[in-house]
Amino acid sequence: MLIVKKIFLLLFVLTFSINAQIKVNENQLKSFLDEKEKIYEDICIQMGIANWNVYTQENEADQNTPKARFSVLFSNDSLNQIINGWHSKIENISNDTLKRRVEVWHRVLTGAKVDMDPEVFELENQLEEWLSGSIPKEEIPSTQELSNMILHLMKLRNEKAIKLGYENYAVMMLDLSEIGYNWFMDFVDEILKRTKPHYDKIINDLKKELKKDTITIFDLRGIIQEYYMATGDAITLNENQTMIGMMSSILSDIGINYEELPARFVEKEVPYGGNGLAINVPNDFRAVVNVGMPLSVWMHELGHGLQAMFTTINYPILEGYEWCLGEGCPGYSEGMAETSARFTRNTEVIKKYSQYEVNNQNSVINKYSAMFLRFSLISVLFEIEFYKDLNQDPAVLTNNLYKDILYFDNPIGSSLNLSENIIYVSYPVYLQNYMLADIISWQVHSKLEEVFGKEYGFNKDVSNYLIKYFYSSGEYFPWQERLLNGTGKELDVDGYLKSFGY
Ligand SMILES: [Zn+2]
């Protein structure tokens, strides 16, 4: 492992010392990118297999080689010069596909200057190894030391992002994932404004009920439980059914034959719900799902797979591989996963497949969503606000967010341990993607109902609609444009909030 890293460091230094000006015309640019994308895809596949082996332990996992190869590719001097050169005059590119490839390449290369920086990359790898749970506790640093190292990693990311001209790393993450920091903060304001009267009512009703003047987080236990019951899976299996069988039936209802898909699912004890990996787009999708997970988790991972397995665009940088920052919008990918999972929440589908009578779910969801949307915003905003000033006390920041958004005083006390959550290392600034995903899946399903009627869950043309507008073109269109093409609107936050009555 060490040897690989040393070689890669040497290459990194060498490639940066060459500095000749390279000029290519549009045709040469195309051939140049064709060649680089072949290498890029080869590394993506190697990375996918390595990650698959980490999760399933089917074979020995080597994540360092693909990571080092990515670093070498992305620090390639001619690639950087050519992409920067053409990106600065992108309107001059006559071919739209080539234009988009340059755009995505530019984002990937920018992201790599932070995420694939040798210092960041090595610390992140080391922390991931320590936090993975596979190393005995006595062989890893103390919780406090780990927490300090995570803070150091965050500071390094910030430093590099600021050097590139971004305000901080969180702003860079949002901009490179095609969400945009300013757009996102307007989105946050809208959610806060629209949910406020409904959240106020929840709190005031609870105060009356409990005959208390102030509410603590513990007073919400009843509501939280009621909400989770309502959002839990309505479709459960009897002893003759399997998850794959149930997924096949639901897919078959909308016109997809599961048997013909290049998909493989493995059920295994893992420290998360599930993880779907597009190893080779569109020909090899695999997912590992934790033992005992409900159907919606299986369908979520399958949704990642449907997006990958029905991608027809054939330029690797536009195929939606997920290993490098800037390749696409993870919120959209999560949205495609949730679009699949949402079939398990469709009333007509539930009627067909549930063993039990289900009612009253939606009224509970509508009543309490204001609170849960605000809860979600706390974890999302914590990281975004923290990157603004990494010298602030994270516990004070958390308490302030709870106070501003949920009106709670000191819910977590005076300490916050960064090492308790691996997302700060492995999935930085990621949680907002699940909020976007819920809206995207709601929006897609609303459109399907509009086009195919209430029983759209049993219309075989639904798959063609999903493939045409949401899967096949990969990253060719920016994600908001895909939504516009497929639903008539960009992300419909207003419609989503109205669906709860807000
Ligand atoms: Zn997902």
C-alpha cells in the first residue's frame, strides 16, 4: 500500500513540473478525450470492483491502486491544459456532446484538485481505514485524536478549495455537484419559511397536551415513533416470497423484466442499509443489502441500478460513474433510487401486494413532515455552516441550529465528537442529496400519475418513460434540465410543499 502511494506522489510531482502549452482543434479534442475516457472508465471499473470487495469480502480489496491511478490521470498536465483551454471558450465548441464532456471534465478536474490532493487523499484513506470498524480498537488512535484528525482533514479540504477561489469546501461541493450554493441556500430559506406555521402548531399543540411551557427533544418521542410507523414499509413478505421475487413483480408491472437485467444482489451483514454499485455502466450493476432490510431499501438500491443499466450514452465521463466529485449530481442519483423505492409507497401498488389493510399513513406524514424537514435541515446545515469557520466549537454550532430551527435549548450538551460519524470523512456535504431525492421522486411520480393515470404502477409504458427522460442520456443534460424535460418543471419545491398542505 505504501509503495503505491510513493510512486503516485512521485508521478504527481513529475507531471506538474512539465509545463508546455498544448493546442488542439475540435477533432483532436474529441480523439484526445476518447482516449482519456477509456482510461477513466477502466479505473472506474477497477474502483467499483475494489469497493464491491470491501463490502462483500468476495475477494481481496485494493482501493489504493484505482485511487492512485485516478490521481495520476487527473493531474495529467496536457489533460488539464486542454480542458482549461477549451472550457474558457466553451461556446466555441460546435458539437453539443463534446461541449458537455468538456464541462463535466472541467468539474471533475477541479474537484480532483481537492479530493485527490495527495495530502487530503492520504489522510482520508487512513481515517477511513481506522473508522471502518475492521481494525481492533486498541490499534487505532483515541476518539479525541480521531476527532482532531477529522478536523484537520476538513481544514485541508477548506484550504485547497479556497485556493481554487471558492469561499469554502462546502460551497465548492454544492457548486461542483451542479446544485449551486446560492440556489441551495434559497431552497433552505423556502423550506424554513413554508414549514414554520405548521411546525409552530405541532409545538404549541404539544405544549398544551403536556401542559409545559418549553419542549425538549425528549417530548417528541411519541411523534417520532408515530411518524416512523407511518413512513415504514407497508409491503412485507410472507414466507413463500423473496425480495428479488417481489422486486421482479413490481418491475414487471411497469414493463421491466428483472431476469434480463445485468444485476446482482447480495444480502450481508453490513454497517449500513445497502449500497448499489454501478461497476460497469450499463453492463454490470451489483448491490449489497444489509440483512433484514425492508423492501424499500432493496428498491432504492435497485433504482440506482436502473439508472445505470438503462444508460445508453456511450461517453464514459457522461455515464454517471460515482467515484469522483463533479461527475454529476448525487442528489439526482439518489432521486432515481427513491423514484424506484417510492413504488412501495404507492397506494395502488400497496393494495395489490400488501398482506394488510393500510390507512391513515398520509395524514400522519402530512401532519408531521414540517418537523422532519426541519430536523433534516439541521444535519445538512451543520456541515455547511461548520466549513464556514472550522475553528468554531461544533457543539455550540449544533446547539444554535437546534435553537434556531426547532426552538430547543442545549439538546446535545457541550461536546460533539466528529469521529462518531464517518460521513464527515467519506461522504462530505452529502446529506442534502436525500432531501433533494425525496422531492425528485415525488415529482417524477406525480408526473407519471398525470400521464398514465392513477394506476400507473401497472402500466407497462412507464418504464419507457423513465428510461427516455431520466436514465438513458446519463449526464448529457444537467439534472434540472432532465427534470424539466421529463416533468415540465425544474425541481418543484413549491409543489412538493403543497403536497403536504404547506
Ligand atoms: Zn442511494
